[in-house]
Amino acid sequence: MLDSALEIPGALHAVLISADGLLMARTKDFGRDDADRVAAAMSGVQSLSRTLGFFCEDPSQTWRQTLVEFDGGWVFVISAGEGAYLGVSATADVDMADITFRMQQLVSRLGKELTTPPRENLGARS
């Protein structure tokens, strides 16, 4: 499902992480070791970003997105539900509105899957 984030021209990789930095999912062409490293780093980035609400004059403001710019590209991190975050990397020329819109669409779809309650009593007979 994460691979749909890469349909935007310029999008490179996507990861879904837990708040404590564990990798939950990654796009198919992104190696596991690199994805684990990104997950740990993104956990720290979003944690630091969330503490800056007070800098906007209101410490109770809800964190929505962190954007990191490099010479050759971008990293976007957004909330993907309770205790989960979606990160996408992109080239410098990516359409930022398109990528953030696609990420929000993906989060909506992921939210339905992440909040589906587990089935119980699968083998039980009445």
C-alpha cells in the first residue's frame, strides 16, 4: 500500500513507523536496514518537532507535519494515526502539494487498516 505514495513524480521512498521508532512497513525498493535506520531517525525528528508548539505561542497546538529540506530533496513526516507516522522522501523538484495530498490520502486508507480490531475466537465453535 505504501508504494502508492511513489506514484507522484519525484517521490523516492516511503516508510510507516511507530512512535517509538520501529519500522512497520516500507516501500518495496527500499532496503530493510536503511528503513530501520530511517524509522529510528524519524521517530526522533517527529518527537522534537512536536515539542515546538509553544514556539507558535500555544503549547497545546497539535503537530501535523515536519518537512526537512536538503540540497537535493525533501523528507516529509506526518501523523498516520495513533502512535504511527508516515515518512516520504522526494527529489528537490517534487510538487510539494501533490506529495502531501497523496500522503494524506494514504494515511486515510492506512487508518482504516490500522484501526481494524483483531478478529477473536477464530477457531471457536458455538
